Amino acid sequence: MRKRVGMSVMAFIVLLFVAACGSESSSGSNDKEVYTLQAGHSLPDDHPYHLGFVEMAKNVKERTDGRVIIEIFPFSELGAERELTEGMTLGTVDLVVSSTAPVTNFVPELEVLDVPFLFNNRESAVEVLEGEIGDELFAAMEEQGIIGLSWAENGYRHITNSTHPIEKPEDLEGVKIRTQENDIHLAAFEALGAQPTPMAWTEALTALQQGVVDAQENPAIVADQYSLYESNQKYMTLTGHVYSVAIYMMSKQTYDELPEDLRDIVVEEGQKIGAVERDMIVEMEKESIKTLKEQGMEIIEEVDIKPFQEAVRPVYDQIEHQDLLNRVLEAQQ
């Protein structure tokens, strides 16, 4: 009996020791709170939008010693682009990468970036966006509760359709085309003679499959990753009518709630990731066009852009922020 009691006492002492160690470890971990940020976007998890966030998350975790963890949600899991943008203004979404079109609902000046054939080339676009004009747009976003981290892109937008090759504006006459929920895009395709139908991308795939719309316009990488050749899209015309600007963004509320040392790291890494993402797009775009050809999609590559430019030119007069539009154009002369 005495031996059994002795063993019980020893076991009790061991339990107390383990509990004490656990308590000490727990109190030590509370000294450095871990912040988990949710990052959302609307495209697949192999798109550069996502891969950019993956790189950013890795760097942030390393530099903060694991105190900031970024969880990434693709495929509109946290909402479509407009909902994600609204979430940042409300502080319910921490980080977002999105095309600019939905953001114009909160920062109207950004509409200028959706003007067709606005930039001479990719290099001119980057120079404008990373200069004084881009800084001013980021300042306007911050007033709406959104921190602009860096300028990214989704490539050049092209037209795909299910009916016939499109080689000139007249070929768009009467074509039902899905567009983003953006007044400039709507006006541009109306000027080209098409019948634009605005809808979120989450609805567009079903509309294409069911023949509700004949066409859509997106970068080649989107047509590839969403296998649009399986959604009745037989033709792609490389119009490059819009350089699809995107932005890596952060909720101002999230920014304010993070300790200064941590938020500085998040911002610094966010500022780097746009250039990384753009490089990914350039390489993947080439591969996507190759894949689309292999899947049987007819690619119209030799396109005379001038008639398209002339057809949409009247849309320029509808832009509310004429001064900004002219500054962008003049900056490329």
C-alpha cells in the first residue's frame, strides 16, 4: 500500500510539472499575438493574382517570424470583385487583388484606366501607374478606406465568341457580349455595334455555356484557365482593346489595427508584389495562347486595330475625369 501511494504522489508531481511548463509556454506565446489576414480574389489558384499573394504571404511570414499569416481565398470564395472591394472599405476583408473596374464604384477616377486603347504599350502603362498619376489615384483610394499597395495587371483583354471570326468592328454588329459591370466597357462595345451584357464573372460562364451571350472579353490567361473552348468559345481575336490594370490592396481598417512594425512589413511586401505578378502574366500569357490553339480555338492574331480605335474614340468624350484622361495621354507622348 505504501508503495502504491508513493507512485501516486510521483505521478501527481509530474502532472504539476507538465502543467507548469504548459502554462509558461502559453503565457510566452501571448506576448506576441499572431495576426491572420484574409486575402481574396476572383480567379483560380494558379493565376498570377494568387501566385503573387502566395509569394507575399511567404515573405511576410518570414519577416514577421510568423506573427502575420496571410490566408488566400481564390475563386471568389470571399465574394466577387465588387464585394471584395466593399469588404475592404468595411474592414471585413483584409487584402484583395482585383481589376480596377469594380473599384471605380468607390473611386470614380479609376474609370480612366478602363478607357479602350488608353496606353501605347505595357511599358508606358507601368511608367504612368508607378509615377505621379498612380500616386494620386492611390491617395484617392485611401480616402475611401483602401490602401493601394502596388499596381498589377491581368494582361490585355481580347474578344472571344461562339459564332464567327471577328476581324473588324462590323463583325461585332449584334453580338451579345458579356462585359464587366463598368459603364465605359458598356459604352465602348455599344459603339462597336455589339450588345453588351454586364455581369459578374461567376455568372458569365453559365451564360456562355447556355448561349445567353455569344461572346466575352478577357485576357488569354483567363480564357485558358477557365477552358472557354468548352463554353462554346471557338474564336479569339487579339484586339488588346484594354490593358487590364489590377491592384493589390489592403483595408485601411486592417492597416490601422496592425502594430506599426508588422504593418510596415506587410505594406513593403505588398509594394513589391505587383511587379512580380506582372512578370508572371507576360510569361503565362504566351503559354495560354499556345494552349488555346492546341485546344482548337481559332486565334485571329493579325488585327488592324485602327478601325477599332476610331470606333470607340467617341467614348473618350463621355469620361467624367477629362483632365486625368488627358494627363495620361500626354504622359505617353
